[in-house]
Amino acid sequence: MIGYYVHHQGAGHLQRLQTVAAHLQTPVTGLSSLAAPNDWPGHWVGLDHDDRPAPLPNADIDAHGRLHWAPLNHEGYRARMVAIAAWLGTARPHLMVVDVSVEVAVLARTLGVPVAVVAMRGDRRDAGHELAYDLATRLLAPWPADLAEPGWPDRWTAKTFHSGAFSRFDEIAARPAPTPTGVLPRSVTCLLGSGGSGLSVRDAEAIAEATPTWTWTFCGADFGPSREPLPDLLARSQVVVTHAGQNAVAEVAALRRPAVVVAQDRPHGEQRATAQALDRGGIAVTCNGWPPVTEWPSLLDQALERGGSRWGSWNDRAAAPRFAAELDRLARQ
């Protein structure tokens, strides 16, 4: 049995579990404040929210800087951790995958369960991340080894499994299209993340006005979901503009679209680190934050010139089975 903890912020952690679970040989139980997906085949442990209601000002949420989120006297947080501990005690899993939580990683390891932590890019040398990464049996990095995160200590690198990036669109992208729809010339799709995009409707209008020979489609954040299946929309776009979240980048990579990747402000500089890795690999055009509107004609032309063929080094459409096989191997130990 494998336990798989899914953080409730954004959609990416849950999408990653769904993609991996389809390839696992070992039974897996999901644990999360999020509801189980409609097609989830196994057991699911629903967890109380640890931020409802908001902790009191004196809750010492980070335990004097040693943890990330452990508010004092918060019933939701306490119930959440008790539920996880109870499941670990009764299910007796051979592996606990944590995506992501310092506190859940510490809890599982303290109870004697091997822990695999899904790693994230950016500066993770704070006390909480150091604790979680140090105690993990394995670090799981969903990016290619030749574009590893620089500056990691040897003790982390030595136990890191680099699967390469993967997404929910990998198998779709690998199949031949039933009918050739073709790419729409001078079309751009802009993907905005749920964690805050920094792009208003007025900003989007200004970008479109600055690039009158291009047709833009904005989706996500304040613009709502795509009106057509997202893989179809991306596949017919001549260029994709996306934030630098791991899953969004992996989806664009799966479809091999020429791209402009715009890093958003996130804790620990995660998206900036992803953009820097893409830049080192010469894979996509990257920006640190939204550039001035006057730069967009040049950025789109640069993306076209670079093309999308280099995405194969980031996401070869085979990483999800590799990731799952590594979890199966760890669970057998």
C-alpha cells in the first residue's frame, strides 16, 4: 500500500496524483482536503482544512521558524494530523508520498513510515524544507536530470529521482489526431494560474492591442476556463503563453508548442527557478514577470523562431510511468 498526500492549494498536486496513479501497480490511497476525483479507483481519506477558520494571530503557525504550517490550538489542523496518523497506523503503508507538506512528511517519518517527498524548484534552504528533504528516503523531482536544480547539497542530490516532467496530456499528445485540425496562424493562447496571475483584463486588452496581427485567447484566473478542451486549444495555437507552474509547463511541453513562459511571484522563487531552467536548456522564451506590452511582438516572434521541438528534452511523454515505477520499487523495499 502507498499513501499519497495531496496539498489542497491549486489543481496541480491532484492532477499529478491522478496521472501517476494510472500507472501504479501498488494500491494507493489519497489523503487530502480536496474531494476525491470522480474516477478515483481506490480509497480516499478526506481531511479537515487546516486554515478554516484562519488561525489566531498568536498561533505561531511556523513553530518559531522550524515548520511551515502548524498553528497552535487550531481544531482543523489537529483533526487533519490525527486522521493522517490514524490511517498510517491502521493501513500500515509501505510508503508515504508527500506532495507537499513539511508537517505531513515529519509526521509519517516520525511514525516509522518511509517518506518520498515531491521536490519543488527554488530556494528550499529554509529550516522547514531542509527538515523534510533531509528526512525523506527519496526526493522525487519531476524535471530532467540534465536541468537539475542548482545549489542543492550533495545529500539531497544523492537521493533524488529525476523522472522528467509529465502531465495529464502526455498520452493525448502522443496519439495521432483523429482528424487534422491544423494550427491557426498567428494564434496565441495565454494560460493563467489559479495561484494569482498578476494580469488584469485591462492588461490583457493592452497586450492584444500591442500585437494586432495576433489573435489571443486568455483562460484561467479571472478569465475562466477554456471554452473547448484545453489540449485541443493548445494544440491549435501557434504560440502558447503560460505561467511557470510545473504542471502548466509540462502540459505545454507535452504538446510541443512554441512558448513564452512568464514566471510569477511564488514562495521560494519556484516559478523563477523553473523559467531559469528552461532558459538554460534553450527550450522556451522566458520572462521574469509580465514584460512591458511593447515587448510582446518581439517575444512572440522569438517563440516562433525557437519552435517547440526542444520540449522533448523536458517532457518525453514517458515520465509518468517512470515516476510510478519508482514508487512501486520504493514500496517493495
